[in-house]
Amino acid sequence: MKEIFRNFGDVYSPFLRLRVTATVTFFLFAFSLCLPALADETIRLSGLSEPLNDVILSFEVDGKISTIFFKEGEEVKKGDPIIVLNNLLEDLEVKRTKLIWESKIEVQSAAEREKMLKSLYASTLELFTTTGSVSKDEVEKLELEYRLAAAEHERLKIAEQREQIEYDITRAKRDKRILLSPINGVISDLFLDEGESCESRQPVVRIVNTSRCLLVCNVEASMGVNLKKGQDVDISIQVGSGKLNTKAKIIFISPVVDPASGLYQVKAEFNNKKRKIKPGVEGLMILSPSKY
């Protein structure tokens, strides 16, 4: 019986060796196909999108809201007045100080008097020096009057500068009751209505600019050590039920790692002029092996 099995093995051993060789060759070929895929493996960092500019505004003073010029969802330009507090008294004070400052009668009169006395003193002094037809007391009296007129003119010029400063102060106080937009954007939220009172530093309006957005990701300390500020990256942002792939540029890399999580923050800025992306949705920062 042993002899039979030994002969059987001798007959089939070449076929067994061929089969093993073929199997090994197949697995080596399959592994070689996987190597490029492993080499091209990318890293996807999850994050949240947010608008590049997102501001919440408040007044520096207390007051009652008089007028709101924009509604929620409307676009504003930088410098546009958005909300005005009741400022009747402030307007009157601005007008009063402006009238005082713009009145030049006293300054002009003092300048003309100084000019006249200067000329009179000069001619009288010349007569005293050349002919002696006028007394020394008269010359000294005219000199004193000229000096007093010049001093009065200078005092009035300083008073005019003070009046201008007072006018600027009243304007600044009135301007504090007018809330201007610091950016181009859209009114996202209005927290108060016309007629309501507000306190200083109480949030009254939120403005966002979604034409440019950020993708904020938290990256492991062991990953992305080669990321650089200004580097271009690919991102994928959720849009409705689908995804939008676009380019972004890294504008911020946190210089420190959060000791609790072992992560640091990376921000990439991207264009959103068509407003297809709603900030706040999730996204991915896609890094190829050469970029991390």
C-alpha cells in the first residue's frame, strides 16, 4: 500500500509544484498592483466651514433705536449706516457748536485792527525817528495798543481752534449713536426692533461675509508637519445632498498643540462668491502624501 501512495505522489508532485508556483506568482502580482495605491494613499481631514468675516455689532452708548435701515438677509457695504439711536439732542448740539466755530467775525475784526495799528505804529515811529514831530509817549501808546491787538487776535485764533475741537467732540458723540457696517456682507441677525431700548455693548446685529470662507480642521500633531502657510490644498464641502470639490489656500496653522486632545488647528480659505456653500456645514481637507 505504501508503495502505491509513494508512486502516486511521484506522479502528481510536478503538478503540485506548478500549482504552488502559480499561486505565489499570482499573489506577488496582486501585491505589486496594490503598491501604487498604497503610495498614492491620501489623508482626509474633517472640519467645519465658517465665513471669513463674521461680526456681531453693538453700540458704545445706551439709547432707544430710532431707525433700522436694513432687514435680515439684505446686503450691506462697508460704511453703510445700519441702525441709528434717537439722537435729536446730539444733532442740535452739533449744529450749535458748528455755528459758533464757523463764525469768523471776531477773528476777522481782530485781524483788521491788528493790521491797522501795526501800520499806524510803524508810520508814527518813523515820524518820531526822522522829524520828531510826535512825542515819545504817543509812540509808546500806539505800540502798546498794537501789542494788545496782536495778543487779542492770537487769543481769538486759539479760541477758534477750541471751538473746532468742541464741534468735533459733539460730532463724535453723535456718531456713536450711528452703527456702521465694518465689512461688506449680509445681515444675518437683528436682535432688536425699532423703538426698543438697548444698552451699551449689547449685541444688536450680526453681519457675515460668505463670499470667502474657511475650512477649519483639527490635525493630529504627528500629521501634517510639512504643511505650510500659503500652501494650496484640495477640499470637499457638503452642498445639499452632494459634495463640492474646490481649491483652498492654508492661511493659518496654529503654533501650539492642544495638550488635552493632541490636535492643532489648520485653516484654509476658499472662494464662495456664488454662495453655493452655506458656512457651518462639514467638509474635508484632502492631502496627498507629498503634502504631509
